[in-house]
Amino acid sequence: MKRIRINTPEGKSILLMGGTVRDILPLLPRKGLFIITDTNVRKIYGSIFPPGEVLAIEPGEKSKTLAVAGELCRQMLEAGADRTSFVLGFGGGVVCDVAGLVASIYMRGVRHAFISTTLLSQVDASIGGKTGVNLGEYKNILGTFRQPEFVLCDHEMLSTLSDEEFRSGLGELLKHGAIRDRNLFFDVAAAADRLSSRDPRILGDFIMRAVRIKAGVVKRDPLEKGLRRILNFGHTFGHVLETHYKIPHGMAVAQGMIIAAELSVWKGEMPHSELRLLQVTMEKTGLLTDYRLPAGVVNMMAKDKKSEAGSLNFVLLRMVGKAIVRKIPVTELQAFVSYYNEKQDSG
């Protein structure tokens, strides 16, 4: 098991890469443990849950609401949870987001940690201290920054994922390479077929490389005031595609990356040759969809948390492996969306 530490003014977190549930038992309290999970994860891993009160939500985005977080708080209160209690999120991205929010607001904050069970959460969602739930069709509008005490990434658990869930995680893995490490991007794409075997030794190396990227960014900008914004590459368009077409998060992000790269070329930030290289490489992974941007996409993005005074902080590329953030006026984005959709329609 390898350890990566994230130390920020807002808190410290230890990422335990390649360990097992047995390894974290000494880190948990002997009493007052509340395990937040979903019904699918409980069915698969319930037999190895640490001793504690289990609170299970329904799997999927439908559980990322303030109502669900409030209900979990109510259940904890009725079960006798106090300010010394400990919340353990045991699951994928949705569970980690919801459990982290519950831990940050229950009695103004209690200790918490995560056991991450999906590829998407092991490379992204469980790491960095972001919590959040959706507000209607707008993703992660309600949330906090609060570092978990630790995150356990047991790579053996990835063998239980569906093909769709696993491919969704590959989207976020590729994103880390696209913004910060050109070699990682092309290495993951080249190994896509081998990765489908879920070999924890192969996966573990790629996950470690991605997590080091995210941990380094979070250390420098824990509250997303500047550099950390690059982690949103592909997400501004991707969130709209995910919500409108009901496709998995990582696959929506993968398509959002291509659209953001097209915007990078349209803005003159990146040469077309790099866009083509990105497209061809990602097509080989089987992640890309071919969706038209829906009507009203700019209005939806204007309500995104990355929006400020009529502009959006948008993550673009200079090349594969180097991301930049630019303020783009909403009116300019509307012109690009029209250009992009016309291009899609013309085939």
C-alpha cells in the first residue's frame, strides 16, 4: 500500500493506494461510526463493512440531492450521532459526494473518510475535499470544501464494476493526462484494451499517476481559486450532456473534452493538429459519443458555478498535456455553440 498526503490550510488527508478495508480499521473509532453507502455497494461489500450504523441510499444521480443529505442527517440524529461521530462514505462518486456533504454539515461538521469503490471515484471524485449535491438539472451547485481524513482506494474492488461504470472512470483518468501529463494520456489510451481486464497491478500504476496530479493541484489551490480550475476540463459541456442525454459522467466528460478542445482551436489557443490527435486517440478508447449540444446549453452553463459576471472560467488546452483557464463571455460561447452544432449537422 502506498500513501499520498494532501496538506492544506483547510485540512489534511491521506490517500491509501492499493490497501484493503483491514488496513484502515485502526484509523476508525471504536464507536460512533456511521457508514453511508448505496444499496448496490451494501449488497456486494456489506459482509466486510467495519462495525457501525449503516445508512444506504439509492444508487445513482437521483440520490445527489439536499433532501437525501437531510434525510441522512435525520437518521444519524435519531441513531444518536453527536459531534464525536465519524462518517465513512463507502462507495463511488455519488456516495462520496453525499457522505462528504453530510459530514460537513451535521452539527457543523464531524470527522469523515472514504472507501472508494469505483475507478471514477478513485481517480477523482473521492479526492480533493469537494462535496456536493445537485439542484434540479444543475450539477453540484450545493456543496462545501472539506478534506476527508483518509481515502482508501482498493483496486481489487474495480473488478465488480460494470463495463459502463469502468469506461466512465477511464474518461476521468484520460482527463488528468490531457490537462497535466501528455505521456499519461497516451499511455492510458494505448493500454485501454489491457485495462479492461481490471488487473489491479496495471490499473494501480495509472491511478497513482492520476492521483499524484490531482493531489499536487489541490495542495496548491485547495479552494479552486485558480489552478484547481483545470480539473474541470471537459466538465462544463460534459455536465450539460450528462444531464440532457442521461449518459454516464465519465463518458459525458470525454465528449466535453473534445468540445472544449474544439473551442480551444476556435479561440486560437491550440493548433488543429493537437485537436485531431486528441480525437483520434480518444476514439480508440470507445468513450466518445456524438451528441449535438442541446438548445439552451449556454443558459445552463451561465448558471454553472464556474460562471462569474457574464463570463465563464473555461478550461482550454494549449496542447494535449497543458491546460489553461480563460474567461469567455457568454455571448462568445453562444457563437461557438452555433458553430459547433452547424458543424455536427453538416456531418
